[in-house]
Amino acid sequence: MNTIITVTKYKNLTYYMSFIFLLASFISFSQVKDTTKVNQLDEVLVSAVRVTSKTPVSFSNLTKNEIKSRNLGQDIPILMNYLPSVVTTSDAGNGVGYTGIRVRGSDATRVNVTINGIPYNDSESHGTYWVNMPDFASSLESIQLQRGVGTSTNGAGAFGASLNMLTDSYAKKATGEISNSIGSFNTHKHTVKFSTGLMNDHFEIAGRLSTLKTDGYIDRASSDLKSYFLQGTYVGKTTLIKALAFGGKEKTYQSWNGTDAETLNSDRTFNSAGIFTDESGQTRFYDNETDNYQQDHYQLHWNEKLNEKWSTNLAFHYTKGKGFYENYKEDADFSDYGLLPLGTVVTTDLIRQKWLDNDFYGTTFSANYKEEKLDVIFGGGYNKYEGAHFGKVIWARFASQSELGDHYYDDFATKTDGTVFAKVNYQISEKISLFGDLQLRNVHYKANSYDTGLVNDSFNFFNPKAGLNYTVNDKSTLYLSYARANREPNRTDYEGGNAKPEKLNDFELGWRFEGDKVKFNSNVYYMAYKDQLILTGKLDDVGSPIRANSEKSYRLGLEVDATISLSEEFMVRPNFTLSSNKNIDLAVEGENYGTTDIAYSPSVIVGNILVYSPVDNLNISWLQKFVGKQYMNNIELPAAKLADYFVTDLNIAYEIKPKSVFNSIVITGLVNNFLDKKYVSNGYMWDVYPYYYPQAGINFLAGLTLKF
């Protein structure tokens, strides 16, 4: 969970934006103007972290066109729900606010996420908090999900998947777009986008503003979200320069407590967050038990095509995050907040805020050499994180000696992360190509708090990868690969007193087939872990998942996905994953449990999309998802079993192309959980007691987009 959240203003935004765009403008006007059609250089932004069908890696792509029909306000993980090996969840139950994703059973802290090649995972927790970037899908050109270790990239090491996002390309002509959607639980999203098009054939300014609100399915699980995206682009004959500023501000009522088993049966939407008993003995809920955070990102990219063989990319980035979450605490001990007893009074009701104020900045770079048989990328990055953690009591029934603004804890953490890598694709013969990838990564983490103790650790990781592609014929390709990954513990692991790094050897064997009407991918993987930090299913006192080392564990699975054109009107896109995910000789607190299932790792995941296009510009999609049973801890406790579930969605998209005023009018509709299945997608164990995150029954979203 994103444990520290905010309500700060967009201060200094004007200054930063002015600086970035003035810099981009200066560079653009200092170039020699050339109206020659340029090569599309946007892909260079992500070329260092993305793969193609020639790379022996299992992956899936989502394009802007595939995203738009379901982009009605739900978060990016929910939009990715139907990709192979993917399981998603939502704390609020309706896909808005705090959402999560697991790939091959690996949680979000093991999914390396980059935006235009810039790391996005939180440096300390390794988590990805999509609530900080509401409606970001509206500014994406494409998404690629690599399963397994994947290829080398910047940021935290991938232990289950790599997810890289490419933001909008530039537009040659001026465009505008107004998009609005409404739906169940008082959900509504409003988005405005614009582009100037290429002015003087070289310079474009584009932007987006979004607001998104919902009451949520769970009681009081409301979200009030705002976001922006601004981009200045210079396009030259061999040059692409982009300056970007984007971010979001969120306020969500906390819904991360989940629901106990007994209450789940009687009141599925009950939310215990904020509950207290007042002085009259009445049960009440604190109305500001909220999560508040603002995050602003600034990126500057310079891509240069030096000649027909060489191209380069240099990027600088800065991310500012600040915010808090607020709790009403009943009968809190004075001593926990640095307060002295008032005679015999040693506890008090109080309201606290836990703050995080952080800065993340650095650079990434790459150079690509490409000729007929050889494709080489050299790259890397150096990034630094600085995070202040502190807590404040803003009200107390008995204040003791406290003063307004006092901090009852105060600590500071820093982390540096340096990476260099080289990737090679070499075509040995007409049928065989080799892939090699070497990465060196240095991490230094320093913290000192009551929870973590004194931490001053350095890690040096060497991560080699190798593979080959064999072209059977013009339709079939076989691939084989091996990848090594090492990963440092996160902040919560230090709080648990366990700071062992973990290791992974990932073996992949796959077959790709592409015919006229059938595209087919299959992949067998074996992921062997040493000291894997596995989720115990428990949470700490601020809602962060607690992990523990499992000395030996593995994931063995088969992934299959296909796109089949049944006729001119019908297309089907099925996928399934069958897997075995095991701890070997698991020992917990001195007791050996033998071989057990790894927590949150269903052995069966099935997805399918059936698309019916009866007329031009009308698509009706029937989407199905099955997730097999899984355990919420690693000792297979019967109470920890999470039942399997099968849900269906119905998606309709119709585009009208009028002859005047608008270029396009798009009408979209989405009925989630069409069969009104009562299901639970996630949960955790509090000792031997299960808590669940129930998801909404049948609900809908409808949207209207006007493009001009």
C-alpha cells in the first residue's frame, strides 16, 4: 500500500514548467529547420527497455487503440487484467483508487515499472501506486509487459515482470479531445486533451487535464483524483527532444483494512477504517480517515539519430512526492507519541498524520548500434532517492506537553541506484539469432528509524542473460533463454528484521506462430529462487505487506495466448496459464512445513476476449477471467484459502465520423461483472484470521469522447 499520502498544492509547478518549455523552445529554434520527413524516433525512448519478437522473452503489448475502449476511469492494472498470467485487485472494489497487479503470482513490488525508460517504482517500498497518476492511460501510446526477469532495465530489478509505458507521440496536425464518463457508485471522469500539431514542422505542445471522482463500492472508499500531462516536443531531421511534466493529486478514504470473514457474509461493503466510539458510547466513523498525496514528474529526453547505424538517447528526470495519511486513534498510549502521563491518565484519543516528503532524480542513457545482422544497445542510469518520514499529532483529547507541529518520529532515508548494461542481438544465420544481456547494478540504502533500526547497506549485483531464436519457417519461431536476477530488500523487510537479498534463475522456452488468421504464443518457464522474499499474507500497522525469506522456492508454468480471426465479424483472444508455485522445505518460526504453495499464486489463470464487429466502427467485446484458488499465507492454512472466481465484462465501442465540427464521436460502454458474481480478489491474514477485499457486483461505466 502507499502508506503516506497528501493534499499539498501544485507549488513551483509554474516555475518548473516554464523552465522546461523555455529550454525545449531554445533548443528547437537553435536548430537548422528542415521539413524533410523524419524517422519516428519516439520508440527510441523505450528501445533500451523494450523487446521485439526477435528477443527470446515472453511479452505482451497493449496499444492506444486497444486501451481506449475500456479507458473510462479505471486504473492501468485493471485495463491489463486480460493479459496472460495477470491477476488484478482493487481495495475500493470498483477499479478506482488503490489497485494492484500480480504477474505469475509476483506482486507489484517485483514488477519493474518504467515511464519512457525512467524508473517509477518507489525506491524504498518497491511498490507502484497508480492512484498517484489517475487517468494516466489517456496519455499513453503503448504498454509492454515482459513476464519473468525480462531484459535489463533501469530501476528496481524485475522478479516477476517488467512493465514499461511509452507516453503519447507527437501529432503532426492540431487536435483536441473532450472525454467524459459516468458510472456506478457516483463515478465520473472528465478529460480534456489538446495538441498544437507540429508548428513550423518542428515544434509541438500537447497536454491533458483530468478529474476523477467515485464513492467506491466499499463504504466510504471514495476517491477524489486530479491529474495533468504537459509535453513539449521538438522534431528535427534526426532529432527528437521531449520535455514532459505530469503528475497527480489524490485524496482517498482508506479502505485497506479489508473485511473479516463473518462480516463479509452479512455486510460485504463494511469498512472498519475510521471507526471509533465517542464519549457518549456511540459508534462513529472519522470523516477524514484519508490518504493524501501529490506526485509531480519532470522528464527531459534527447534522442539523436547520428547516422543509419547509430542512435542515442539521453534523459534527465525529477520526481517530487509529498503527502500523508490521517488516522483517528482511540485510547492511544502517550508513550507511543512521546507524551508524558497526566497523573493517572496514560492514554488519549488523538488524530495523527504520517508524512512522507521525498525527491527522486537522476539520468538514464543509451546508445544503439544497428546493422543488418547486429543490434547492440549500451545503456544505464544513475538515480538518487531522498525521503523524509515524520509523524504529527494534529489533535488529542489530552494533549499532555505536546505543541502543535511537533513530530513524534522523524527519520530520513537515502538510496542511490546505478546501472550499466549491454544488450546484443546477433543474426548468426538465416534461421538462428543469439541474444546476450549483461547488467551491473550498485545499490546503496541508508536509513535510521525506530522501525528499521540503523541501515547502511550496499549491494553489487551482476545479472547476465542469454538466449537464442530459431526461425523454423516464415510463420514459426522457437526461443530459449536464461536470465539471472538479484534484488535488494525493501524498507518493510528491514522493519521485519530480515534483510537478505534474493536471487532468481529464470529459464524460458517458447514458440511463436503467426499465420494469416491465427497468432499463437506459448511459453514454458521455470523460475528458481534462492531466499525469495515471499508474502506472508500479514500486514504491518500501516498496511504494508510483511514478507519473509523462503530459502528455496520455484515457479513452473505454461503460458499460452492466441489471437484467432474466426470470420470478418468475429475474433477471439484466449489465454491461459497453468503453474506450480512451491516453497521447498519451508521453515517458519522453527517449524518445518515441507513443500507448500507460495502465497497469492493461483495454479490456473484463464482469460478470453471475444470481439464481434457487425458493422464498421462498432466493436462488442465479451471478456472473461477465471482465477483459481490461492492461499493468503505460505503454510496452506485452511482459513487462508482464497476461493477461485470467474467474472465476465461486456464492452461496447462505437465510433461515428461526422462530416463537420467533429472528426470523431466515440461512444463507449462497459458493464463490469456482468453476471453479478460475488467474489473476492485479494485478502490477507491477521495471525490465523482472514480478511478480504470484496469486489463490486454488476456495475457500469459509459463514456462519450469528442475529437476535433
